[in-house]
Amino acid sequence: MAAHRVLIIVQNLPVPLDRRVWLECQALTAQGYQVSVICPKGPGDPPYQLLDGVAIYKYRPAPQARGVAGFALEFAWSWLLTALLSLRVWRQRGFDVIQACNPPDTYWLLARLWRVRGVKFVFDQHDLNPELFVSRFGPPRSFAQRLQFRALLWLERQTYRAADRVISTNGSYKAIAERRGKRDPKHVTVVRSGPDTTVMRPVYPDPSVRGDAEALLTYLGIMGPQDGVDNVLKVMDELVHRRGRKGVHAVLMGFGDCLEELKQQCTRLGLDGHVRFTGRVGPDRIAQVLSSADIGLGPDEKTPLNDISTMNKTMEYMAYALPSVSFDLVETRVSAGDAGVLVRPGDLSAFADAIERLLDDPAERVRLGLAARERVVAELDWQPQARAYVGVFDELLGRVPDTDRLSRWPYAAKPVATSPALDAPVPVDLDDEVEFARFIAERRPSTARDTTRDTARDTAREMARELVVED
């Protein structure tokens, strides 16, 4: 019987699609833990799979929630199926710790039921549900809204109380766990959702990704009411139809409640020839698009939730040396530092201005891209976050740190193929400073020459040399 076994519960996304949770699984297994996961199925997913040593048990997700009754049904459905699967996991593999990732804040009750078997509980807080409610619906005014809001606070409070340890995604969340959750600071650990920069790194993209776009913008993330993706369409409308930037295209990667509505809005704005929606995509397609794009977009409005939430897309843009333009939010500023362009929240004209300035200034794109990659590797990479994460379980289970075990960091990156095919990209040589800078300016392979771009390419290469010399 394995001595240290962890069951991770996720309701919001399937695994391994949930990048943070999958990195957590890999961190634990690399350090000798036995890991099981319960999560909903994604399209085409089997009910069970053993992937890289992680046993993943999946249930059929509830129908898409509509209104309060719909969310209540979704929560109840998911909770019951998770509880049943937890019995199966217990019989087949066992577990010493349950880690529940929110939303929702409902699995504290399951953790309390398993406590009679000596199982401990770790709360991995991905979202602040009371702030999410206010961000989507505004301050509660009616009796029904106040009741719902108080219920969310109560559920969060019960989760904090039930947890043996709390994991927060940033300092703002940690402060709320200590203040509102009344948790001992020693029992709250910050584990940021940093990218594994040995895997998430620029590659020479397939030219078909960019197509005939003169400039390519991109968005990566969930498309819900609070995510502000409609702002991307409004900015594209401004750039294409009012400022005459006909060569600007955008690729929007992700899915969510608003995806179909956004597609309809795109058609109404006459942007179908300039905007592509990919829907749900995997890491290969993400790498291709983020390596092809000139600018990453952070359209999230300043709301009680967004302002203090870490946007994973910001760090993912940085991993691909992609300059970004975002609204100025507290935690976005913490992530981006001086490596991104931040504009006044809600000012779409300033957002469009910032994009235009970057498109017209390759040298600034190179400077920001180099700074972004350097910052994400030095300060935001997953490796130190993984150490902190595994340390929570080591301490909770009384596992004595072992020098040999801990020396097995970082994880070896999966080998990258050297074929130029779409599914086997060639990595950019990050140690060749001139070539890396040239790539950021152009986002194309250096061998993809054509007579119409020779002059521009030579200019970019010379500019790259000058930037490297100046540094």
C-alpha cells in the first residue's frame, strides 16, 4: 500500500485540460506520491484513464446550468457523482488526503465525511465565489440575491473551516483566506499558476496559423460573462473599421458560456474575416498560435474578482515571449511587471492605441518580449511553485524532506521534435540572442524567406542585433 496518496477533486474543468491541476498532479507524482483525480468528462473522454501514473476517474457532466436552479442541479449532480467515485477510488487505490479545487465551495462536506477514516483536507482555492457573484450580477440588492450571496459566503466559510491547509493562487487570495476565512497564515500557502517554461516556450510556427494576416492578435482563456472577451471584438471593430487596420486579425482560443454569443457579435460587427474562434484547444495548438501572434490580449474588466485574480493567460503569453496589452488590474500588474502594457480599465480607445503603438514599433515588441520571457522564467516559473505545493503535503503528512527526492527537480521537458510539421514544431533557440530577438519581431521561421519581405526581415535582424548590444 502506498504510504502517501492524494485524491484531487475538480469540477470546473476536465483533467489534464486544467493546466494548473495537471501540473500539480505531475509535481506530486514526481515526488513519489500516488495521485488520483475525480473530474467531469470532456468531449470524447473515457470514464477512466491512467495517464503518466495519474489515475483519472471521470463522470458525465451535468447539463449546462441556467439560473439559480440550474447551478443548484449542477452542484448536486457533480457532488453526488464525485462522492460515488470517491468510494471507488478508496476501494481501488485509497487516499490519505483530499484536495478540492473550487469552484464550487461544496466539497468540504465530502471531506468531513471522509475524515472519519482519517483523511485530511486541502483546499486549493482557484476562485473567490462571493466576488465572482458580485462581478457577474452586481452588488446583491433583492432578497433573493442577498440570500444567494450569503449562501456563497457560508459555503466558503465552511470550506475554510474544514480545511487542514489552504492553497491560494496569489497574495490577494491569501489575505482573504486569513482575514475572511480566519485562517492561520502558517496554514495558507501561495502557489501561483506559473507555466512550466521548459515546455511552454516559443516554437517556429506553421505559416498557416498566421495566414495572410499582416498582424496577429490573440486571446487565450475562458469566455464567460466576467472575462471581457467582447472587449476584444470591440477593439477589433475599432482597429479594422474605424482606423483602417485591414491587415489585423485575431485568434480567440477558449470556450465558455459566452462563446456562441461572441460569435454572433462578431458576425454583427462584420469581423468574420478578421477573427477566428478555435473553441477548446490543446497545448500543441496553443503553442502554435502564441508563437505566431504579435500581441496577447488581456481584456478582463476591473471587477471585484478580476482585480485580485491571477490571469493565467498573462503568464502564458510571457512564456512565449509575447508582448501583451491588458487592463491595469492589481494582480495582472504583479504578474506582468514591466513586461506588459497596462491601460486604464474600461478605456477601449486606450487599449486600441496601445495595440497600434506596439504594431508600429517592432523594437518595443522585442524589448517587451525578451523582458516577458526573462521574468516568467526567473520569477513565475512552475518549478518553485511546485516545491511550495508539494511542501504543503509533506508537512501535512509528516513526510521528512529527502535530499535525493528533492534533487529530482525540475522535471525533464518532453523532447521537442525537429520536424517543421504542425504537430512537431522546431523550438526557437533561446540562447541565440540575435535570432531570438529577430523571431519576436517577426514571429516567423528565419528560413521562411520571400522576396516581398526580405527588406523588412533584414531590418528586423539588424534591429535585433542593436537591442542585444544595448542590453
